[in-house]
Amino acid sequence: MTIQPILVLGATGKTGARIANLLDAKGLPVRQGSRSAAIPFDWNTPDTWAPVLAGVSAVYISYYPDIAVPGAVETVAAFTDQARVAGVRKIVLLTGRGEYHAQRAEEVIRTSGLPYTIVRAAWFAQNFSEGALHAPVMAGVLPMPGGDVLEPIVDVDDIADVAVAALTETNHDSETYEVTGPRLMTFEHMAEVLSAATGQKITHMPISFEDFHAALLASQGEMIADVLTDIARETLDGRNARIADGVQRALGRPPRDFTTFATNAVSSGAWETAV
């Protein structure tokens, strides 16, 4: 019997790449959704949607660069309509905690008529090892706005594990999994953990949202700087200062701790160049 492929959008990103690898390790066929894939996919080119959806059983949706981008919710709604017409039988959507546009996108999926699972994630630990904040960490600083706000930062490997379970097991249908780490941490505490793991001093640098934007603008470009700063302004106000049980409910195990993330990142060579 031929098994229909699972479409992973954002297959070259932090979550998508991990999900694609995990599905492949299970022996399941994966169709990668990216501009460089064998069947190219581009959110901004609707003509690419039908070919990539043809014959797939389930779809993992991760919107680049974030669901908070103006027009993203409407685009996801149009794509979901096309997925339903194409015969897709399951949608797994990645969203962010405490984001207005994320909540709108979740409602699109809930009312789509398709079986679904929503994975609502806290801030990614991997932002420090392979994302926009990698370069500052390499320079020995962790420049973050939000003061002493507490965040239950989540390991992207946990997000991937939850998404794979949702894509391959029916008992996760109609669930919303809010995934966080196991403890609340300030960015100063995160810097201390990163220092211990790397063996180099990494100092938390409290900055304004304006300075946060300026730093991102120089290294990431205007679009990413705008999106990440808007998300930081919206969510780093204490609204997410609570631990959720999404990983435990979905997988039957506790989430990975930030210290484990940092140790694993060092082992994988994330910060090989001396800080």
C-alpha cells in the first residue's frame, strides 16, 4: 500500500527541518515545502500551493517569518481552503503564545472543517543557538527588552516531537497544545545558564524595544526586525509568565529544560567559535 506523503511547510526552518527529519526516521514519506524543494512552495505565490498539496495526507503549517505578519492570517485561511479541496485530512498549525494574530489563525484552523491540532509555543530556546540572537551570544551578550519578565522558554525539539505526534496519531485531533519549558526564567538567568554551558561569560543586556529593533535591523533586515520587535512588544509584558502542560499532555513526558538545551547546543557545536 502506498503511504501518502506528509507536507512540512517551512521545511528548512527551526521546527520544519526537525519535523521532516523525525518523520523520515519513522520511514514516513515527507514532502518538503520550501522555495528550493523539488516541488517549490512559496506563501507569496498561490500558484505553487496546488502542486505541493496534491496527494498529501497531512500538513504542518509554520508561517514564515511569523503568523503576526500583516496578511498572514488571510493567507493561511486561503491555503487551508485549498488544502481541504485537495483532500488533506489533517492540519497541524504552529502559533505563538499571547499573540493576537496567532489567535485569529487558530480560529481559522478550528473552523476549517478539517481535523486539526494547534501547537502554541513559547519563545524558542534555539533563537540563541541558530536564530537572530546567535550572533549577540557569540559576542558575549544577550540583549533583550522586557526587563525582568519571566518566560518559560521552550526547546524546539519538544515542539517538533509534539508536531510529529499530532501528524501521525489520531488521538491529538482537536487539541490545542500550549508548549513551554518546565520553569519560568528571566533573560538574566538564561544568560547565566548559557555562560555555564559555554564556559564563556555571557551577560544579559537590558535594552529598549527601540534598541532591540535597531540591533535586529543591522543583522536581520527590516522585515525580521519589524516582526520580532512587534512580537516582543506584544508578549514580553508578563502575559506568558506561566508554565503550560502541552508537552506533557501530548507526549506523556515533561519538557526539556533550558539547561539541557544549552548543553546539547554546545555538544552540537552551536557556539564553537570562542565568545
